[in-house]
Amino acid sequence: GGSFGKVGRLNPDGSVDTEFTSGMGANGIVHAVSVQQDGGIIIAGEFTTVDNKDYPYVARLEPNGILDEEWGGAAVGINGAVFDVATLLDGKVIIGGEFTEINGYSRNSYARLHYNGELDRNFDPGEGANGPVFSVELQPDGNILFGGQFTQVGEYEQNNITRVFGGEQFALGRVEFRAPRIEYDEGATTYELKVIRSGKVQEPVTVQYKTVGGTAKEGEDFTAATGDITFDKGEREATISISLLDDELAEGTESFTVELTSDAEGIDLGGRTSVEVVVIDNESSASLDQLAYEVRESDGEIVLAVSRYGGLGEGSTVNYTLNAITATADEDYSAAATGVLTFAPGAGSASLIIGIVDDLIEEPTEQLAVTLSGPSGGLTLVGELTTTVTILDNDQPVPGLTTFEAGLLPPDSGWSSSGSKPWYAQTGEVYEGSYAMRSGKITDAQESILVVERETGAGTGSFFVKISSEQDWDYLEFAVNGRALAKWSGRVNWKKFEFPLQAGINRLEWRYRKDPSTFAGMDAAFIDNVILPEVPMIEPEPETEPTLAVVDIAAEGVRLSVTGDAASEYELQFSTDLKSWSTLANVVTDDTGNALYTDAASAETLAKETWAEAAGFYRAVLVVGDGGE
């Protein structure tokens, strides 16, 4: 036995291959597995992470099951599940699924990836399929069969199965840099950059390269270079040399680029045709990591970082000064007004910790500034020397706000969803925070409905909305108490919508509808940050504490006063031993909550000269409905 995260491998006899270790594996369903020529394993499905790293929907494992972190990743930008894959001899991968975009390019339901997992833009399916692709199969002639739930492919009627041309458009293959970015130390003079060729390599090809200045300047930081790179028949790798110039200036990290070009027909230059060369200064310099920070009042503190570059062998220092802008020292933050940051020998960073005071005062956003100055010998400050810290108050809750940060509809709150597929909380498209609601993944002639029904106050409600649908055919309709107030279609980025509400029970409905044909965009609607006017709190009138008092002793008898709530009935009782009580009378308080009563029976006792015989006790008992007390 063994523990495998959604993917494992068996030996020929059916036993578990314990040498195949996939770590934490995928966090969702794996629908497809395909083995490449070099033994690499492509997996695809509905997962978003592999081995706890962001690899949404498709990833590559090494032959031993370990994640290949140089292939694909979140930057590939697939926006939906992948249901099947097929691998090509040149390392490229065909994928089919329920997605509409890859890296910002329209790719409806199927696409081709390069050997490194990036989108192969030369394989352009145009409109693609108008529904999900569930199966991918390569034919011996290089063409590709797709099966799924679609009715059109490339604007042609194709019911559930189709074949597309899979031939390579570029007879001379693809040429690109091995990496998009590389770092070199200023002290070394010559470095080599690797250029690789993939795809068809049966014919020789020549491309040109040239250096282009950036923050690193030609003639000051590097030597300009141009030339040809020739790949012979079957050759897949070449190198070019660049020369750096070592000066004595503390400039910080700088960069320039090297670019590839070619006029040859049949060559693919759609990949990494530009590499950023980062020159790490060997003189010591320091700069702020950020020019602006935000911190919540409740966070307690904020850490400001200053980084040092170049030669780090010796220790150095830099002074700092705190200046209040709208924040107040000791009331909003706590830190010394001036001080020194120290870089230990070999250290590349130093930090300043500023305490943030969490008060109970509602106040606007406040700011302070931190400025660097006075570097020690051998250290140069570069870039902007002042950073701003913005303190966000936590004492101003937004009344009536509903978010979906729990990852689901708020329970027991009047929210519900129905229709062909329910709305659900997701993280891919949000206005603010981590979650927003998305309409269900419906198909043609279906709808997804979201409802909130609850008591609200009178005022203005609002929410943020985003749409990605077929213009004028698929749409989101918003209604209050059965009356449509707004309708959106096409591509609408996050925008705020406001609407009036009357006090009482209100029903709000978001209904996303899809017409009987055509698949466009994400075919979805999103909402976030719903604000509804709260029901005003009415404080009840405070109850009057009832009292009974003797206010006078007269010839007529003991005079009693009852004080309590207005129009309340009390039964007055008398006892000589606090055990047996006799009823004297019932009284009702007036509008001011007062009632007076004279105990005439006490007059005879009080007339006697022996007060001991007059000892007794009074009490008032509140009379409630049906004779209760």
C-alpha cells in the first residue's frame, strides 16, 4: 500500500511502485495521464495545486513522480478544467477541456502547449469548440480527433466529434532562449547565453541577435554585440557570448536585453526571443524595498525592509527618520523618531519595525513617512529614499455588507441558489478579498439563479458585478421583488451597481441565462460585496423598577404609594408574620405610573397607644393576564 495524491503507478504485476513518489499530489480530480517520450508524465484534471504548488489543471511529473517545476505553472493561465491530454514526439502537448482562455489568449476547449508548458500560439483553433472537450486522440498522420459536448467547431457544425489539422506550420522549427532572465555579477567579464531549437530540426537555420540597453547602459555596463547564430542540421543548442564592464560606481542592480530576430520563412520566433540580463553590482548600494506600504490598525506592527546589493563582505549602516504626515506618534504608531539600521557582514537586508496602535477611535486613513540618509563609508543609497506607510482604520465596519470570504453562501441568511446549475464561491475572479460568487457552469438554453430574501431597511443597496458572455444573447438579469432593474451582456469588467430598497421583506434575484447556441467568453456572471440597508434597531422603552412606599401616616390610616409602569394593576397585601398575606385592594397606576392607597383598617390600630400592636408588612403584587401574578 501507499499514499498517493490522486496519481500513482503500479508495477507490471499490479503491485504499488513505491519508487514513484508524487508528494502531496493534486488537490482535485485527475482526469487524464499521458507519458512522454522521455518518460515525463503529463497529468490533467480539475486540480489547482500539485504538491501544494500552484499548477492549475495541467502539470508535468518527472518519471519518478516528482513535480517538474520548470514546466507550466500558474503563469500558463488556463482558466478551466482539462479533461484529456495527448503528447507529441517533439514534447508538445494537446489539451482538451472546459476552458476559454490561456495566458490571455482565446482558446475555446482545446489548445496546444510547448515542450515547456507554455501556450503554443502557432496552433490557433480560432473560435474553437462551443462546448467542453472530453477526449483527445492523435492520428498517425498527425491530425487530432476531439470528442465532447459541442455542436460547433471553428464556426462549422460539428456535433460532439471533430478532426482538426495538427501539422506543424513552421518547417524550420522554433528558436528561443533557454531562460527569460539570467543574472551575472559585474566583476566577471564574459558570459555565455544558451539558445535552443525545437520542433523540426531537419534543415539548418540562421537567426540574428543583438543587445539592447535598459537601465544598464551600452559602453558603460556592457559591450554592444550583434551577430548570427547558425544551427546545423539536427543541432538543438547554441551559445552566444556577452561582455560586461566593471565600473567603480554603486549603481544597484541594472539590466539590459538580448533579442533574437530572423527574416527566414518557416521559423517560429513566437517564444522567448528576448532574455533579460541582470547585472548585479559589485559595489555596495542600498535601497528601499517598497515606496508604499499599507497596514491595518489591528496588525499591531509593520516591517519595512531595506535591501543591500553588490559587495556584502563588510558591515555598513544607514540612518532613518520617521515623519508624521496625518498619523500621530504614540497615538497611531510607536517607534523612535530617528535611528540607525545595521547591515551585518554578508547581510543583504535590514529591517525597521514600527508598532501600530490599535485604538477604538473611528478615524480616516492616516499616513507617516520614513526617509533614509547618512550611509556609512563604502555604501551608496540609490533610488527613492522615502517610503510612505498608510494605516487603515479598523473601527469603521460597513453596515449591511455581505461578502463570500467563507467560500460559500452565508448560512441561515436568506441566500439560496437554483436553476440548471447553482451559483458557487470561487477565487478565479474577485473584486475584493479571496472569494466572489460565480454563476453555475451551464450549457445552452440553461440558467443559473441566485436569490437573497430578507428584511431590510429603506435606502440604497449595491453590489459589484462582472460579466463574460456572448454579447446580446447570453445575459445576467437583476430584479428586486420581481421587477427587473438591470441587465448585462458581453464583457463587463467589475463595476458597482446601486438600487433603491423599501423597508420590509425584499427579494433580490440574479438570473444568468444562456441562449440555445454559441459559447463565448467564460459564459459566466460574477458578483461580490453585496450591501443591503440594515433594519434600524429600535431601542425598547426601559422598564420602570416598581416600588412600594409608605408616604404618610394620618388619622385616616397608612397611606401607600405604588410606582411602576403606566396602566399596570397591582394587588396590595398585608401580613403580620411574612407568611400569611391578606388582600387589601387592587390599584391601577395612572399615566405617570403612580397610584395611592390609604389603608383605612390601620387607622383603628394606629389610634391605640401601643405601637407594638401596629407592627405589620405591606407588599404589592403585579397582576398579569388571566389572573397570573
